[in-house]
Amino acid sequence: MTSLLNAILVIVLVMNLFALGTSQILSVIRTVATQGALLGLIPLLGHQQHTLPMFLVVATTIGLKGIIIPAMMIRALRDAQIKREVEPLIGILPSIILGALATAAALLFAGQLPLAGQHEGALLVPTAIATVLVGFILLTTRFKALNQVLGYLVLENGIFIFGMLLFEAMPFVVEMGVLLDLFVGVFVICIIVNHINQAFSSMDTRRLVSLKE
């Protein structure tokens, strides 16, 4: 189980770098959707005892992260009629390098955290830290509103991995509440994105400074 879990986590790390290395927003959406679906399998692979609440978390996570939220994002992308991030704050290659450095730092220093000792042999802690850092990079270095939403989703994926470390201690209702908050948050953000596009004929968040006038 540990080897299969680590294989999935390595794929998640590679997807983080791919999300940083492409300017095609649709490709990033599909990458984040696949990443979310893979993360939905972690509860089954990371715990020996499989309970009904665990299966519900798996089904809900895959449904929301892998299907429903990406479908909402693709619809918002289609309505906005854009395909790529034109002028990122940091270029594609520097973004990949920064993401790789963040991943390397997570792999080097995650072992010093107490939670890492409880999951020896698994890459849960470094993957969680690296995914949070990559999500933060996407969130802060992209100007298109949809790309910033995707950065938020990647960051939340990292937080989700942290949550899986505490799955046995964390009540099922809390985990489902987090997923519901994520769904509602993205739903509202997609509505806001459409309004931004209608008001400014652009989804560049730098245009929002004109509201000051």
C-alpha cells in the first residue's frame, strides 16, 4: 500500500510542476482535476481500516475535485473566451524552477515535523507542504482570475493531504464540511469571474484598480 501511495504522491508532485509550466488554462484545469481525483484515493491507501465514512469522503472528494469543480471552471473559461495566461508575474521557466526548489525544500525539511514520524516511508508530509507552496506560487504570480482560482485549488489540495494525516482524529463531519466550503467557494468565485469579465472585458485582476476611480 505504501509503495502505491508514494507513486500517487510522486505523480501529484509532477503535476504541481506541470501546472506551473504551462500557460494553457484548460491544461491546468485538467491537471488540477486529475490531481484532485488521485488525492481522493489517499484515505483508502493510507489507512488499513476502511469504514463507511471513509468511502463517503473518497466518493465526495473525487466527485467534487475531479468532476464538478473542474466542470464549473471549464464553463467559466468557455464563457470568458480565454485560453492562456498572457503576462504572468513570473515566467514559465522561473516558475518551474521556483516550484522545484519548493518541492526540494519540502522533501528535505518535512522529516523534521512530528507528523512525518507517524507515517514513515510515506511522502504525505513533503507532498502536502510542496503542494501548498506551489498553490501559493500560482495564486500570487498569475494575473488571470481563473488561474488564481486554480492556485487556490492546488493550495487546498495540499491542505487536504494534511487533513488525511489526521483522518482518524478528525471527525467525518468536519472533513465533509471542508469539502462543502470548497465547493461553495469555487461556485461563488466562478460567478465573480463572469461578472469581472462582463464589466471589464478581461479577467486580468490588475484591471480592478480602476474601481478606485
